[in-house]
Amino acid sequence: MIFEGVDNQFIELNIINYQFLESINNQFDANWLLINFKVQSSSAIFSVTDSALLVNEIYSIINWLKSIVTNNVLVATTLNFIEPTITFTLLENKQDKKHFKIEINAQINNSTSIKKVTVNCVYSTDELQKIITALKEEVKLFPLRIVKNTIT
């Protein structure tokens, strides 16, 4: 899924697989996803793969974007996750313009330092609806794995 930003910037988010492919008896660990981020911003161009999101956090992104489309979120809000690799912040929500920023915090090229990159995205309602549909299709390939007798 590509989030196209202003000035030819973008963040591409692709679910690669579950982090742990084998059978796991922990509900939490069973649902970590490996995400490949391809980033092009005014400050950096890079690609990095990280176990950055849980399956249910992808659904949180979908629901957050839906709430913007339906104008249920009108004020600046930030969507954070357990791992601080990615955040979404709503900047403006008007009928014809949905403006939010996506921040990626990632270690690049085995560096010990964290690179923080921001891409501003401005979409119409129809464009944002297409992104929601694409995210739904991608996450369908990685359903929430239910573990019986879990250890948390």
C-alpha cells in the first residue's frame, strides 16, 4: 500500500508475513507482522523491514482512516502503536481535504541511530477510501491468529 505524499514523497507499507511462522502459544507474538517500508522523503530515501505492527494494529489504521472519511474525527489526533516505528497524525479534516502526516522511525543500514522521516499526505475522500480498500485487501492475507491456552 502506497501513501503518496506531497512533493513526490511517499511511504510504501507492505506486509511481508507474520514475524513468527511457526506455531506459537502466545496470542501476542502470534500476530506480529513483518512490514517492509519503502520511504522517499525530502530528507531520506530508504527501505527497511521491521516487525512493526500487529494484525489488529493494521485494523486500527483502517478504522482511523474510516473515521476521517466519515468526519468522525475532526481535530488533530495521533495514532500510535506498540512499536514506535510508524505514527499517523491528522492535521486537517475538511470535507474535500484530508491532511495527515506519517512518521517513520527506523534503523537504516544496521545503524545504531534512529532515522525519523515525515511524509505529509493530502487526499480527497474518494482517494482515502481507495487506500482503506487496499489496506483491507492486504490484511486479508494475514488473519488474526487465535491461540488456545495462551500465555501472555
